[in-house]
Amino acid sequence: MLRQPYLLFLGDAPDALAAKVAQGIKDWRPDVSVGQLRLPGCKADMGLKEMSVAEAAAAGAQTLVIGVANRGGIISDAWMAVLVEAMEAGMDIAAGLHTLLKDQAPLVAAAQRTGRQLFDVRLPVFKYPIGEGKMRSGKRVLAVGTDCSCGKMYTTLAMEKELLARGRKATFRATGQTGILITGGGVPLDAVVADFMAGAVEVLTPPNDQDHVDLIEGQGSLFHPSYSGVTLALVHGGAPDYLVLCHEPTRTHMRGLPHYPSPSLAPLRPLAETLARVVNPDCVSIACSINTAHMSEADAKAYLAKVEDEMGLPATDPYRFGAAKLVDALP
């Protein structure tokens, strides 16, 4: 178990999206985020108190969480001195990067010297089976998106919060490093060997009560040339009953691929439904979740009305306006 509270390390993140791990923790677990530490040139800001390692330790921080999810998931040499200093100040280190903490000699040496721990959240700790594609009891909702980092995790977390507030049975199922850090459990799906990804999602979403709803965190995008494989594993392993279509309308190109223009929302519905019905013939899209963070409130509301008219589905920004519309769309 990770020791709390956290110091969120933003490193030298080039933009806000590169620090989406820190953003997710700050937004959904503000009670365990004592402050942020940024290096020169960092373009991300969580709005938390700026702290040095010493100040964070004095404030009670128990774990430094690397809140940067850069392309390729690397641990920068520029971060190393800060990470070692944090361990010397009594903090553990946690990260969800593809590059593992346990493979960094300076960090391993510092952990051994200080007695602190290294937590690689993205390291699978379970031997997953090959997926079987069998239907199971309970209901499952999967968030699918037009791109990476467009609001799929926020959508499912917001829906879980709304369902629980209504007294309904619901569980957010984390499939990425940020969700795992927020909730304390899940499957680091993009680190699972490809043949076992669908099986990992089946393990994550076991048979349940008929009135229980699993909210499955989406990953990647069926349109994204780099990450479509992990998305398809979620679609088939999750065997969702319902899809929520997620979109960020202000982007001009796909995340990390400036040579690929951003797709529109409309083509996502037939593509995702066709693939989902390979496993669950009754799967349907129930709503649209739109990330309007970069739009004024007036523009956001106008855009949502336009989406509802064009898609024939309820649409909202669940983080900005609440998830009631999405939950109301559940049969």
C-alpha cells in the first residue's frame, strides 16, 4: 500500500497533458495531495502549494508520486537528484511509467541505503489468463474515446460517484497508472503482454450482482495508430453492455501524432459498437462525454446541445456539469 499523503512531482512536463497523472490525483484525491514540486521549464501546474523536498517532508508527505506521463514513459536523468533527495528525506517513490523505478541503479541504491520503497504501479503482479469472451452477470460500462487523454477516466470516476450518491452498486475499474494511484487497485493494462490483455480485463470485471455496475476506465483510442490495441482489449475483455463516447473537441491532431488530424465524434459510435458486439451482441452507446475544459461555459453548453442534436444521445461534461445525464442514460 502506498503511504499517504503525496507530494506530486511534475518534473519538467512540457504541457498540462504530460502531467495527467498528477492532475487526476489532485482532482479526485485532493485530500492526499500536500503540494507539488516542479523543475525549471515545467509547463504544468496543479494549483497546489509549491514545495521543496524538505518543505514537503516537513508537511508530512510520505510518498513522492511521479505525476508525469510522458511519451514513452521514461525516467529523465534530470529527475534523479530530486528522487534520491526525497528518499533521503523519508519518502517512498511511486511511478506508473513504462521505465521502471526498480531498474534505475541510483534509485535502488538510495532505497537500500534509506530503507524507503519503490512502487512501480505499472508493473503487473498477477498472472493473467487468456481471454475467453464469455458473458458474465452484472452490468459493465466502458468509456471509449476519439483520442488518448480526452476524459475517459474522469467520465467513469464521475459516473461511479453519481451512482454511489444515488445508493446504487457501482465500482470504478482502473486500467491505467493514474486510476490505480487514485483508487489503490486495478490492472496496468498497457503493461500486460498482448495475448493476456483481454483476459486481464475479464479478471478485473468478474461476474457480479445483476444490479451492480462496473465503470471500466478506457485507454487509448480505436482511431489512434499507437494505442488502438489496448483499446480493443478493453472492448473485447470488458464485454460492455453500454458505451459512453468521449471526445475533446478543441484538438487539431491526435495526441502525440501531429501528422494525424483529430477524428470527429460521429464515426466512433458505429466503429465501437461493431467491435463490442463481437463479444456482447446487445452492446449499445448510451451517451456522450465531452471534455470542454478549453471552452467557455457558453461555448461548452452550445457544443453539448449540438452533439445531442447530431448524435441523438444525451451529452455533458461530467467533470464540469456533473454526471447525472450519463447515469440517467443507463437503462
